[in-house]
Amino acid sequence: MKKLRLILGDQLNYNHSWFDEKDKETTYLMAELRSETDYAPHHIQKVCAFFIAMREFAKQLEKGGHRVIYKKFNKENPRDFKTLVKEVLGSGDFERFEYMSPDEFRLDEHLKALAEELNVTCRVFDTEHFYTSRRQLTEFFKGKKTYLLESFYRDLRKKHDVMMNGNQPVTGQWNYDKENRSKYTGKLPLPEKLLFEHDAEDIVKQLADEGVKTIGIIEKNKSWRPANREESLQLLEHFAEKALPAFGKYQDAMTGGDWLLFHSNLSFAMNVKMLNPREVVNRCVEEWEKRPDAISIAQIEGFVRQILGWREYMRGVYWAKMPGYAQKNFFEFERPLPKWYWTGKTDMNCLKHAVSQSLEKSYAHHIQRLMVTGNFALLAGCDPDAVDQWYLGIYADALEWVEITNTRGMSQFADGGIVGTKPYISSASYMNKMSDYCQSCKYAHTKKTEENACPFNSLYWRFYAVNRNKLGKNPRIGMMYRVWDKMDKQKQNDLLDKADYYLKNIEKL
């Protein structure tokens, strides 16, 4: 029976059971489509990274003896998967259509609708990638309004026997987050970065010729992201051996002197499924077991929590709450993002560095996203739709299932507390504590209302003041309202006036 199997751009898993046997009756279909370049304005490096990895995967399949139809990006291509599949099915005598479950709700609905329209047998397969099923988190938190990561994370540690001694963690302690909040001072040498040679010239030209709107810049003939499984495994080895020993301690640190620090840079490889999260976790745990004197428990636990805990948790929230999650706007914010989110031209050094780095590398680590760009957007009352679009487009590893829950949930509190129990906001004191950004900034992190006071300080207090009706009963932030209430009225008014001034002049900050 002749089968047509569709592979999406984030399903590049050569270890999938589909590929165990070479079947002459099976054809694999891959395509670079306008629907996928246009649903948000993407970073040029993101589009190129996906297309290069897809082309590499198609070559790998062909070398393995599989039949492949691959359609490169051009004006003759169908615009979306529905049109594409119908066209290819009509050009052959296929009797079956098969695909792997998409990770994005948008494509899941699209392909379900397609399957109902086809007059051939259709079958859906699991991607064989995640630790958990789509609905596992829903069942775990059945009857609960909020989903606490820690309980879900501990359950997964037990189920998959990761750093466990029977039913207890190997050290008797589950979480070392408090030990993973150190500022990077520059004394510890940074590991060399692994660089890959990729030629994206033809892709860039084709995108320009077709008028595809992109953001950011392309780095010619080099990439910080792997394009195939071999390169992904090289990156995994590099991280485990070179960066893991200091990862946990400095995972929240930020510096204007480096964009990666001790982070793994593995998220793109995992999110397009060139690497499986199990092999990433297992390899790093193996390195910790091999070198316990060089890699402390705090380093490996911090990394495992991000992969086994946070990544699986965010996917679970996504499938538990979509499609309504994409419209959540707890604070009813409507302000557009400042234009300098697309240029980096601001005098606030932390935002200048984080945005400029994102435009240059299509990368920022989780604290830059949460406590710099996300923090400012929340304090300024920016529309979560606009924030979503920015994060989804600017980062190469951003796919909706992981981006939107991080953005609307953790970063913007637009879900009203499903993911986070309180808004993750801070004044300039946090920025100064965790980075060297404040040292060379036009604005003074110690000043609140003076002429050159850091905008984060007054915006921080304004946020609490204007949103008291929604946050006043939250027990986790009651202390901040007590501090606010103890301020004299003049100080409160000065802070609010300063914040209003900055918001009126937001494009000039």
C-alpha cells in the first residue's frame, strides 16, 4: 500500500520508528511553505536555521534509502500543508496519508481538518520525543486551578528515575535553585563557543525575492545552531564537558561581555527534535556521575529541572489550556511594544544589550527574556499579543507550544496565575544584582525619581499601584503593598509622576 508521510520542520527525528525500515511503498514529504514563514515576522536566522536543518534531514533520509519529496521555498510551492498534501496525493496513486502529531495547536487543527477532507486512509503517529504525553499534566493537576511546576517536576524525576535513590532524590534535596543565582564577575573563564559552517545565501536570496518579511541580521557562512544530528551531538558533548560544571551557578547571570555564558544552546536542536530530551538529560547526568568533584549537584539539578521539569511542564500547560490561552490578557493591557524592540536603540543598557543581542544572534537566555525584555513589557503595560509575536518571531528556538506559555504565563502574567503564582517583575536592584548592565548605563539604578533615575524603579511601583484591584489579595506580594502603603503620599505621587513621564516618552528611553 503506497503511503505518503508528511514531516514538519520541527520533526527532524531520525531515530523515530518510522525510519526503522526502508519501504519502497513509502514516500516522505517535506516542504518550505509560505504559511510557515508568514504567521509571524521571524528572525532571518530562524528561517534559515529551519530550512537548512530540513534540507539536511531530507538528505539524511535519502542516504538511508528512503524516498523523499522535498520542495524548496519558491513561488510555485503551495502556500499551506493542506494544499501541498492534496497536490502531491493527486499526482500519485497513494492509498494512505500519515503524519506525526504537530506540537502547535494551529497545525494540529489544520491537519485534522485535512485528514477529514481526504478520500484516502489517514493515520496519526506520536512524535516519540517528549517524556510526557500531551494530556499528562492535565490529568496530574485535575481539579486544580494553578499548576505548580515543583510537584510535576518531582513526579517526573520519580517516574523516569533521574538522579533518584529509590523514591527520594540522591542527595535528599530536590531543588538547588537558591544556589543558582550568582552574578558572573568574569573571574571564571568562559568555554569556547562551538561554531558551525552553514551557507544560507540561496535561502536569504529566495526570501528577499519573494518579499518575505524578516527581522534581525544573518551571519554569513556561520551559525551558532547545529543543522543536523551529528552537529547536535557535538554541541551536547561540548556542553556536558565544558559548560555544565558552571551552568547552574550562573544560569541566571547576565553580562554585556558575553551572550551565552555557560548555557547549552541546545534548545533549537531539541525543539526541532534532532536531539531527544532523554539523551540530553542522560548524557549530562552521566557526566556529573563521572566527574562529581568538577560538577556539583547544583549544576546538574539546575539543568535537569529546565529540561525534564520546565520544558515538559510548559508543553503540558499549552495542551491543557489552548486555544483559549492565546487570548488571555489578565491585566487588559493594550500598549504597543516600543519600536526599539526591533532596533535595540534605547539608552537603557540592559534592554539595549538584550534586544541587540536578540537581533544579532536570534538568542537570549531565559533570564534575559523573563527579567529584561519581558519585565519591561509587563511594567509598561504592553499588549500580550504584541509581546507574543515578538518572542515567537525573534528567537530561533521559539515554537508556540513553548513560547506562548512562557510569555503569557511566566513573563506577562496574562494568564492570571496558571503558570506563575505572582507576576515576575523587578526594579533596577535585581538587574544590578544579576548583571553588569547598570555599570555603564545612562540611568542610575539607585535613583527612583531623579532626572536620570532608572525607569524600572518608578514603573515597578506604578505597576503595583495601578493593578491593586487585581493583585491586592495575592498573598505572595502582600509585603510589597505594605511597603507601598507605608510610603508618604508625596513619595508615592513622585514615583507615579515619574513613571507616567517615562511611559509618555517611552520611545525616547
